[in-house]
Amino acid sequence: MAYSDKARGYYDSEIKGIQGAGTFKEERFIASPQAANITVEFPAGAPHKEVLNFCANNYLGLSSHPDVVAAAHEGLKERGYGMSSVRFICGTQDIHKELEQKLTGFLGTEDTILFPSCMDANAGVFDVVLDKEDAMIADRLVHASIVDGMRLCKAQLFNYKHSNMEHLEEKLKETQDCRFRLIITDGVFSMDGDIAKLDEICDLADKYDAMILVDDSHASGFMGKTGRGTHEHCGVIGRIDVITTTLGKALGGASGGCVSGRKEIVELCRQRARPYLFSNTVPPVIVAAASKVIDIISNTTDRRDKLEQNTIYFREKMTAAGFDIREGIHPIVPIMLYNAKLAQDMARDLYGEGIYVIGFSFPVVPKGQARIRVQLSAGHEKEHIDRAIAAFTKIGDKYKILGKKKNEIIEMYGL
Amino acid sequence: MNEELKKTIIEYIKREYLEEDAPEEVNESTPLISGGIVDSFSMVSLKTFLEKKFSIKIPDDKATPEAFDSVNNIMNLLKEFNVT
């Protein structure tokens, strides 16, 4: 047998190592559609429990919206289940082109190409845009999919301190000899919910003749007054050369992603991006539903407005309750606890109270910065948010952290 | 020369990786990667700095997180390239 005891023993010890390090990820089984209210089986075999979900990327509450589900049904009926092909053989339907055009219009770019996921978009785009005489200059906190995409690219890699414009400028000066430079950042950073300084980045890009790529996965659909994304929020629509984003969060939540930007770059992705060329086409059912999502959010800003109000309300009430939260305006709200065990214990107790949130600690976030990450949704009603705040307050009181500052929490629980 | 070299590397690490108001102190044995000061992604800056500064080429199999985990480890790595 080729799968030897040696191999089995090795993989098993790796798993035990993950468990020993406290970073083993246990999946919870959800027995309902994605929504503010979900039914969860956790731990495995436990009776189903109704909880309020505060950890989904379902920012606009569209994941199970009746109009989106109906559009998916229609897509399934009219265009079938699968295409059994990559895009360039016989996998491009009229609705694929239609969705790409809608995304181009919505994001305010020149052209768009769909990918099976934003992970695939990020895995493919760098190798297409840059070669060994070029430079990639990335924020140090960019998403893992960007890090992987950059590793697949021959261009020289540089990175700058998170959102530090002086350091970015240093790197731009250092790379003046390169043919092309690409500044790479997330629009919104997923662990802190902080927003890239795209206006300043655009000015630096102009000054030093560099291009810009933004992964706007945690922004597309709701950041900016009409939800176009971080580039709208920062007033730089038309100045970002490449946007990568996902259909798996605010824009319906199923899967799929895209590269949207300068038309030559998009066309080259169509010709050369390996995850695009060698993956099946995005299924018609997802394309039809995502297309409906773009229609909904193009016609009204009601859902992003509600998300904004929910976010302001939650942030204000949690601050007033005495929690140490990272300031900001994004629906990602980090409740800072600093100590990893405290974050895990509180998340477990909150689950007991019917609030589903997750504690994050090193290596997902820097050492000593453990937190519970709360994510608001337009699918949350005020009563949901009030229940979450009440539960947080009860559990926060149990651990005596209400009104405590960073150094006081660290003094009580250590780092 | 050895002390001078250490100082140069420590100065670079502070400038490249720490914020101005950061409380962390860096000395020759401070764990850099396992201590969370430098992550595997941002390690590339340090590698590029050493290569440019000393006109060497550190192959990928030598540029491991362990080799870069402290200034002392980096000094040992540099010895292999006759930089002392």
C-alpha cells in the first residue's frame, strides 16, 4: 500500500501539532440558510440551537434574499446547472458577459473578467500583469490570497508597514529602476476593518508612476455612498488600475470573484490567467443570482444605508457599554481582548447566550492582539443587535472587563 | 566589525519593522519571526537588505524562518557567505 504507516504517522503528528498549538479549526454545522438567525449543531452531535449570526460576511443580508434565490432558480431553469467547460471552449453564456458588463458599470472600471473565486483572481492576476523586471509593493497586511498570488509571480516583492505612506514612498523610491511598479493593498483589511488610504496611495502612484491594485472583497457593495467600494469611499473612482473582488460576501455570498480594471489587463487575464483558463466557468445559477444582486444594489442604497446605521448603532452602544473596540466605520468591529484564551472563552460563553461570534488570536492576528470580530449585516434588525449587546455586556461583566482599558485587561489576563 | 555588523542589522530591523512608538526592544537574541516582529511575508525586505548590503545572494533554501529568527541567527547565516 502506497499510503504507508510512515506517511500516516507524519500527517497525524502534523494534525496533533495544530491541535497542540491551539489553532485547530473546528467546523460548525449549520442546518438553515445563511441569515441573521441560523440553526447550528455544535459541537458535532449536539442538539440544534437557534443563534444570531454575527460572524458572516453577509454584509447586505442578500445571501438568502427571496429575490436573489428566485433569480438563482430562474438561472438554473433557463441556463442549466453546469457548463462542463472552461470559459474559452464552450463555457461562456450570454449571462456571463452580461454580469461582467454590470460589474464594470457598478465598479466604474473599463472591463471585468469573472473568476471562480477572488482567491483565483488574486492567484492569477499578478503573473499576468508583471514580470521579473517589475516590482510588487504590498501592504504588509494584505489578504493571504494576495500573498499566494504574488508568490506565483516572477516580479520582485517589496512590502511596506501597514497603511504607512512614508514607508510606501520609501519603497517607491527604492524601486525607481523597475519597468512597472504595482502598489497592492486591500481596500478594507479583514481583521481590523480599517480602510486603506486610497487617496494618498493614488497621489503617490501618480508621483512615482506606479499602478495600483486593490482587493475590495470586504467593501464591494456597501462602502461609499452608493456602495461601489473603497475607491468610492475615498473619492478615487477611475484612479485604481485593478480591482479584485468577490461575489462571496456582500454580493450574494455564494462564490465567484473578478478582476475589474484597465481593459488591456482584463483582456490579458482572459488570455493568460491560469486559474481562469484552467477552471470551469462560474455556474449559471451563481451568475444569474449575482446579476440580480447588482440590479438590487444599483437601484437603491437602502441595504447599504441600513448596514451603515446598524454599524453606527452597534459601535456606539458597545463603546458605551465599556468595551475596547477598534475605532472605525466598517461593519467589521474588533472587540479587543488581547489575551487569546479570554477571546476564546468569551466567544464560547456568547454562543451559550445565543450569539455566534468567533475569537481570533495569533497567528491570524498579531501576538497580543486577540479579539472577537463582530460583523454587522443589513439582515440584522435592531432587536438582534440589542440582544447581541445585552449578551456581550453580560459576558463582559462576568470577565470584569467592562470599562477597562488595554493595559488593565492585559494586567488581568496577560498577553 | 562583528559588533558593527550587528548594530547595522538591528538598526535596519527597527526602522523596517517597528512603528516609531513601538514598545519592543530588539537585541541580538530577540526572536524576530517566532516573536511576531517579522512575519514570513515581510521577511523578504530583510533578505533583500542583506543581499544588497553585502553583495550576496541568499538562496531560498537558506532563507528559512529559523535562519532569520534572531540577529544572532542572521550573523551565523552571514558567516556562510564569509560576511563577518
